[in-house]
Amino acid sequence: MKVSVGDYLIAIGGKQVKVGDEYWELLNDRLNRKVEVTFNKKPDEDGAWKTRIETINSMAYATLHYDRWVKERRQKVDELSNGRIGYIHIRAMDQPSLRKFEKEIREFRNKEAMIIDQRWNGGGNIEQELLAILVQREYQIWQPRGTEASGRPFAGYFGPKVVLQNWRSASNAEVFPAGFKALGLGKTIGTPTMGAVIGTGNYSLIDGSTVRTPGVGVFLADAKRTNMENYGVQPDIRVDNAPEDNLVRRDRQLETAVEELLKQIGGPKRNIASKENQ
């Protein structure tokens, strides 16, 4: 599209628009249809041009926004660590997020350290699968002739790692960092989690409605058998992103995670192939 930052939106579907208008009325209910929009370099019709766009719903828009957010953080980690540290974000504790995690663990397996970010994660039920991947230990290295060496198990990650959490990490996204810490896999960084850990279920009623009730308690395997409801997992390194940080698009929690892992890995970049030849 011939449009760039600073251009003016003049009309949608032939109807002129101004600041404060309800644009959604002109864009809504356009499934499988394209809508004509008019742009210009100045706020009038003289010299304006028209193009057609396909509208998307709010869920699709949120996914595009999320993908950009993850991409920006991965680029920032690459920049701050000179490509030595990997970055993975877990959007939800569901099967699509698990498959994505498994794919990216393999993709970044040669990184020297890993940031596992689960901020803004509302929960689900995959913490066992995630921790089963992360708790594995390297037992062999395979060196195909003429290609890179790879550790076994292939789907594991064996370098230093941290977990990022915040006040919007809820439910199973609290069970995960608690398990990560209990298993001694690394440090957690950010703010205390929401404190919303409870197992619930839906039940259908005779009139077709449903009711959701708590049915499962979750407890830490410590001497006190601590109830995780209203608990809020405390981070090992507490750091928050202030409103001033958000205004300038700074992620202080992410920066702290990179700093912590750089302290742990130090030295030159790890070489798996040379390790096999030692």
C-alpha cells in the first residue's frame, strides 16, 4: 500500500472521516469483503488516492500486535547479548503455546542462555510439559560429518535460563515459575504473580446455562504445604517496568534478565562442536 507514517486518512467507503468519528461503524461486518479507503499527504481531498484493504477482527489484530511485541523483545535480547541469549515468550498455558515452545526450544538450542518470558499469561494447564522439557539433562552429543553438533535429548535446553513474570502472570502461569524455582532450574525476575491459583470446572444446568466452581487446590511441596491461592509467587530478582519506562518503550525487566544471564555465562561464546572433541 502506498501509505506511510504521517499520511492522513480522508475517507472510508467513500464517507469522509474526521478525528473523533466512530470508525468501527464503517469497518465492521466486512467479512470476506474489502473496503475502499482514501489517503492523502495533507488533510483534504485534493491529490488524494484510493486503495482497498481487508479488515480484520479484534482477535486477529491482537495477535498481530502480540507478534510484533515478541519480535521487538527478541531483537532487543539479540542486541544486548550480541546474539548469545535466546528469547521465548509463552502467551498462554495451552496446547498451541506448548507446540510453539517446543519448536522454539529446538530453534534456539545453540544459544548460550535462555529467557523464558511468561508475563501477561492468563494460565491454562501445561506447566508439567514445560518443566519436563526444561528439567532434562544433556547425556550425549551427536556430531554428523560436515554439520553442526547437537545435544541429546534433541528437544531439551541445557544452558542457564531465567523466567520473567509479572502481576498479570496468573493461575498456571504462577504454578510454572513456582515449579521452575523448586526444581532449581534458575531465577525468576519481575514482580509477584497475581495470586490466582485454583482449579475450576464448568457444569451444565438443566436450563442450558453453566456454573463454574472451584474444585482443585494447588499447594507447594514444602514443609508448610503452602496454599498457592492468594499466594503470589515472589521473584528472585524484583524489578518493575515503571510508567515512564512504558512511555519510552523500555523493558527494564527484560534488560535485567539479559544482565543476569550475561553474568552467568561470561567468557567467549560456547562451541558445542569443540566440547565434543575435548
